[in-house]
Amino acid sequence: MVARRAPRPANQPGGHATEEQLSRYVTDASAQLMWIEVHLDRCAPCRARLSTLVHERDPGTAGLINRVGERLAAQVAAEAPPAARRRSVGWAARWAAPSALPWLAMSVLTIVISFGFDLLARRSGAANPPLLLLLAPVAPLLAVAASWGPQVDPVHELVATSPRAGLAMVLQRTTAMLAVVLPLLLVLGAVTGTSPARWLLPCVAFTTLTLALGSAVGLPAAAGVLGGGWLVLAVIPAVVTERMPPPMAHRAMPLWALVTVLAAAVVVLRRQAYHTGLAPRPPEAIQNTARYENER
């Protein structure tokens, strides 16, 4: 039996919610209307219309909201940091988890240490495979692990239940981590003569695999499994035998490309898993939120 696709919301011209949809949201904030929260989070005109509607339909609730808002506004005005700092903190929160900095620092430290060992090996004339090249495919995984999950983010429950939560935020935070790690790898690799052609595609494949496996077991666990497996099966044997592992050979690059494509397909198919956290939304809310974001 083929499931029928839910009808697309009958929005007004310009993508705004209709009066009927807003009225239903005021009187029946059920899971079937959770997609409106996503829209309201991004649309100031609809929030203004919703405020007017609440004042008309339920003056008591509107008065309570106003009193709470005034009290909170007074507290924020007395304790808030400067406006420039508020903007910077808000921008950073969208691009990184609050606790991501230590994990990112560990990734950077791992890269720098491997770079130091490679410099020492070159000076001593050792013929070992470059340690930077061996670790480059999995170097970003520590930072990627900090992008999403209750294990690394103390406010994950709040983030996971917000309208902006989901795969888009995970990808945004992952991109921010890669934007720090990849340029460092490129610069240090150029100094040691390590061509990015041998590690960049495996690095992308491992990152995508982490996102795919992380949709089932969480990003920290996925990064640990994949990074630990690479360390045991590739890095340690290469150091012991002084030979480059077969997965780093040029002939293995098409296989890495295939792995990347398959892992990306899994991420897309399981994208709704990133809409949940320790305090998951109801299944209907997840489906309607994802459908609304796709149809926009």
C-alpha cells in the first residue's frame, strides 16, 4: 500500500500562512500544525498577525504574555551584554555548538602533532609514510562529533526541539568545523609535501559516513567507531610495516567517491532522525516540519 502524500499548505501569496491556518494554530496547537512554528520563526509579518489574532481571540492570555514579556524585557535590559556581542553570540550559536571549541582544539592539536612528527622524520631520513597523510582522512571527526548530540551539548534538548533543529543545522555546524580543519590540513600538507589529492576525498567520505551512521547512533559514537577503526586497520599497520595502506592509493579514490555518494544518500533518507533528541517531537510534528521545509 502506497502512502498518500499530505496536501501542501494553502499559503497566501508570498509564502505566508493564511488566516485560517493561524486561527487553527491559536485554538489547536497540535502536532499537525507544528510546521507553522518553523514558518513563524522566520516570518516577522506572520508573527505580527498571530499576535493580533491572540489579542482578539483570547485577551486574558494576551495580557499574561504582555506582562511576562515586560518583566523579561526589564531583566534582559539590566543584564544583557552589548548589542555587538549579542549579534556575535547569536551568529556563533548557529554555526557551532557551545561546547564545540574543546573538540575543535583537539582536532587541531592532533593535526599539529602529526605535522611535528613528520618534520622530525624528514630530518632523520626515515621512510615511514607521512603521519599527517595517514591521519588526515579522520582528523575532522572529533570536531564533527561535537556538531550535534546530547553527549557534547549541554543544551541539546532545547536545540533539538527548536524549529531550526534538523539536518540543516547539523550540516551548517559540520561545515563550520571543516572550514577550520581543512585549511590547516592543506597548509601543513603543503609544507610536508603531502598532496591533498590522496586524503581529501577519503576525508569527505569519512565525514559523510559519520553523518550517516550518526543518524542512528549519534555523532560522537559514529566518529569514535570510524576513527578508531581507521586507526587500528590503517594507521597502525602503516606505521609498523612502513608502507602506505591500500585505501590511500590513487586507485582507491573511485571507491572513496562511491562510498561518499552512498553515505550521502543515507543521510538524505534518514534526515528526519536529526529532528529528534533526548526530548523528541511527536512523529506527526517531525513529518509535517520536514514536509514544510522541503516544499518551501
